Amino acid sequence: MLGLTHSGTVRLVDRLEAEGLVERVAAQDGRAVSVVLTHTGHRMAVRILRARETSLTSALSALSSDEVDNLAATLDTMLTTVTLARAEDRAAGANDRPQPWLCRLCDFAACGRSEGNCPVNNAVL
């Protein structure tokens, strides 16, 4: 999803863990490890989401509600198109390296992903 090699992902998690943002939690059977946010990591994520929301609210403030709705629909279409093209490339073996997941960098709770409203998630299902 991130387009990183296994070793690159391990180094990234190592750095996040060293910063106190995530921790590794072993599964009961010892065969898997989950990476979960620490309290510090969760607070950082909330701060990032709030800053992004403030920035987007400011950027969209000049648009009418109809214009915002039209922009959202257009972005959904664009993201779905790009996601499907990447999936087709992967299926055809066109890429040696996996493409990173592309989305609106949503707060999944806010975007309605769990209700089936994420165009990127829906495109790959």
C-alpha cells in the first residue's frame, strides 16, 4: 500500500516506534505482529487531522455548497479512475513495484468508508 519494500517498511516502523508514535503488538500465536498507535501517536494523528481540516475548510470557503458537492463528485470519479487503472496495471504485471494506495487521506470515520462511501475502497473491492 505504501509502495515500500519489506525492509523499508520495517525501518519506517522502527522510526515511528523510536518516536513513541507506534508500538508493535504480537499476536497470541506469535506468528503476526500488529503496529498500533500509542497514546502519543493517536494525539499526533488527531492534531494532523485537525490541521488538515482547518486547511481544507479555508481552501473551500470561497466555494458554494453546490460547488463543494460538484468538486467532491469530480474527485471521487478521478480517484476511482486512477485506482482502477492501477489495479489493472497490477493484474497485467505492468509494474514491478506495487503502487501506493491512493485516497483522499481520509479520516475513515469521517468519510463514510465503513458505510461503503469510499470511492477508492469501493473501486478495489
